[in-house]
Amino acid sequence: QVQLVESGGGLVQAGGSLRVSCVAFGSWLSISNMGWYRQAPGKQRELVATITQGGSINYGDSVKGRYTISRDKVTSTMYLQMNSLKADDTAVYYCDAFIGAQSNLYWGQGTQVTVSS
């Protein structure tokens, strides 16, 4: 059974940095697009960044220039390096991935990122 597991969240001061990771366990199938999303209390889930199997990247407007997405195909791990963090970046961060020939969509359970001002 495929499972996405995020880690690396925590509490950081404004202006600081944090890196979160997402590992796809239990999958020998091909992973195509992967992405990070976040959801703050009382707000809708929003796009943070996506990365395709070929390495094409897209960022949400609110994180451009501050966040960097990357992936390691060998370990089926995706990373999100977050710099110059702001209080507005506080949210639960979720990863997703399209896996297998039918591109089934999987979500992780989320990891909390809290930025103190």
C-alpha cells in the first residue's frame, strides 16, 4: 500500500528557514507529478509548489523567490526548502503525488509549520 509521509515541520521564528520532506513508502510504481500544498486555519488549501517527473517546477505566487522544491527519484523523496518565513506561512503542509500507470492521486497526512512573529 502506498503511503506518503511528511516530516520536518515545526516552530520557527519569522525570517527563519525550515525544510520539510515527503517520502513515498510502499511504491515500486512510477511517480509522476508531486506537489506541496498548505492549509491555514479557516482558509482553503492552496498550491505551494509542484514538480513534474521531468523536473518542471511551478510555485504559488505567495512563495516565489522564498521556497524551493526538489525531489530525489532514487529515494522517492520530495523536499521543500522554505526561507524568509513569514507568519502568513503558518499552515499544515501536505504533499501529494500521482503514482502508477493510472496516475492515482495520494496525499500525505500533513505536517504543521508554525512561524512566530
